[in-house]
Amino acid sequence: QGIPQFHALSSNDGSQLLTRLNDIRGENSQLRHQLDLANQRLKDLDHRLQIMKDLRVRSNNSSTLLYQDILAVPQCEVIHIAVVCAGHSASRQAVTLIKSLLFYRHNPLHFHFVSDSVAELILGTLFRTWGVPAATERYSGRNMPKYSGLLDSENMLG
């Protein structure tokens, strides 16, 4: 009863086991990465709470930090922004929005554009020529027919 039973594995079983082992290793790596991010967020929160405690002690000091600064998004966290944009006119408006976001940002940004081919060409050219650090973009919906599908694209985001 207590003696383990060993069975011979066929080559197919062995390859399935190797595939499954590689899948598990990948999942393990992703979980470790998520755990590292959670630990970093916890450290950031502990640091912010300590600052808030120090502020209570020194509340009469005029050089105290604002609570908004303390409760801001962590410095390295990427902020994802979705923009629905099609055509020349909408692209001009999107450029104004993007410039404003880039000017006031403190964190890396990743733009998700749901756009037609015209807007993708315009916005893609701008991002390549501006060479903005810590700003990336991704495009989808390139084959949208003109004037149709924008509401469907907005529904995809919601």
C-alpha cells in the first residue's frame, strides 16, 4: 500500500507534461510580478500614512504638504487612457487632449486609441515625431467605416 506505483510515460505524455510545466512556470512568473507590484503599493501606502502622521504632529507648520499630493497615484504606475477618434477633425481635437495630458502628467501614460486609418496615421505620426518618453500607444478599430461604428466603439469601452 505505501509503495508508490511508477508507470512508463509515452512521448506524448512527456510533451504534455513539459507543456503544462512551462504554462505553470509562466503563471508563477506573472503571480510573482503581481505580488511585487502589490508589495510596492503597500510600501507606498505605508510611506504616505507616515507622512500624514507627521503632518498631524506638525500641523501648525506652514510648509506642510497637501493631502492631495500624498494621496496621488504612485509615481511608477502606468495610467491607461482610452480615446475614440475618427477622421481629421476628431484627430485635431484628440491632439489638444493628448498635449494637455502629456503636459500635466506625473506618471507614464498608455493610450488606447479606437480609431480609423486616418486618425491612426495622424496620431501615430505625432507620437513618432514627438518622441515623448514614458508614453505609449495602441490602436484598434482601423477598419471602421466612416461615420459608423463610433457608438459601438464607445460601447466597447464602457
